[in-house]
Amino acid sequence: MEFQHELIIPNEGLPFKLFLFEGRNGNYVREKHWHTSIEIFTVMEGNLSFYINEVEYPLKAGEFLIINSNEVHSIQAPVRNETIVLQIPLKQFTDYFTAQRFIRFHSGNTSQNKTLRFTSEGTEAEQINAGSTENDSRMVFLIRELYRVYVSRETGYEFRARAVFYEILYLMVSTYRVTEVEESELKNSRRLDALSKITTYMREHYKEDLRLSGLAAMFGYSDAYLSRMFRKYAKVNFKTYLQDIRMAYAYKELLNTDHTISFIALDNGFASSRAFSKEFVKRYGILPGKVERQKK
């Protein structure tokens, strides 16, 4: 079982992560990976292909794809494209879980599919309900608008971005959510859900003194079993994963505040500014003090 866990950290001050797909220049392959967050890919220009459970889902301009939580997928982008990626933390849907932190999205008329392709042009009719084209077009428009607002950074953009984002959430739960799930779907998700719960806890408590033994006891595992779980499903050990979380948040704080290096280090769970700087150089090749800050 060769696939990797992806760590997702929301954009500064916002309840989601939004960016242009890194494979926009083409000749790009992203190997099998998974994450707890829900992910929406919306193609503006060009095309790319997703592979989920060995099934190909090609996307072209004007189409979008919803990747569900704990869904192992890979991506191929052979040509240039412009694709907006919206990643939504699973906790945003807490009130709509069907069972065991479980939620799935699809077009409504093919409940056996966990992930479906939608178009804004009415194509792929076998996957779309009659009358759903309006909703699909609305989703594409909202994703475009969210990206436009986020990039413009005009006065009050945070409020507008949140308004558009919550309209996207409303459309997802009112139109594309699966209200009944089969045991087979639950079973496929359970194998990764155990680690998802642990990594979610780590992201929420990364500033604290987290230890493998403490987490193992908290979630009812032995130290050895939890260690194997990280190596098997995250492809890194526990310590590296924790450092990844701390560094991601520390880097954001470094870019967006005028806090001192020492404050940032201690604020994000590092033992000292020296330990933070050493890890920073290892990952980014420069000292944190050399980074150009982008604070408002």
C-alpha cells in the first residue's frame, strides 16, 4: 500500500486553503496520496486527470472535481493548465457527518460513486441529474469568485472571502452530500480514519509537549503500533510529522507577523530559537531571519 499523507494547513486567518495547482506548467505527476480535508479542483484552462481507485477522471476547463476525505488519489497534468484548488478542513462539516466522522459528496444520482466529475457545460450527462447544471455552474462561479477575492486583497476581502466560502459549503451540503452511506464505504475509510483523528488532534495541539507514548495511550494503541501506523500511512515517522506541523505554522507566522524568531519558535512548540533555526535551515536552506516578511 504505497501512498502518502498530505499535511494541509489553512491560509492565514481563513478557514480554508486556496491556491493555484502546482502542476500548472504541465509535465507533472503527483503520486498517490490522501488527506483528511475535502478538496475541490476547478480547472480554468487546460486539462488534467485524476486517478481514484484506479479509475480515471479527466477534467477540462470549466469542470470541477470533489476529492473526499481519506480518499487515495493521484494526479497527472501533462499539459499547461490553470486550476484552482480549494481545501476544506473536515471539521467544517461536523454537523453533517453521517457516521464516524464520515461524509461523502457526489452528484446525487450515482450513489455508488464516492467522487464524481461535474461540468458547467452540461456534458457527461450520465453523471448529472436533470436540472443540476445550474448548481454545477454556480459552483464553478463561486470557486472563481473566491479566488478572485482572495488574490485581490481589497479592503474587507476577508469578509467577502468567508461569505463566498460559506455559500460553497451550503451548496455542497444541500446539493452534493450523500445522506446514506453503505458499510463498504465506511470500511474503506476506517483504515485511514484512525490516523486522521490522531493527526487532527496533533494539528490542534501542536504547541504542546506531544509525545508518541502519550498519544498512543490517549487513542488506545501501543507505542509500536502507532509508530508503524505513521510509517505505513504517512510515510514519515511521528517526530517528523510533528515537526512538519510546527514548521508549517511557524513559517506562516514568520511571513505574516513582526514577532521575533525566539517568540515564533516557542509559540509553535520548538524547544528554542536555535532548534527552530536549525530545522528551518534544513528545510529551506536559509536562516529564518533572512526571510522577507509579508505582514500587512
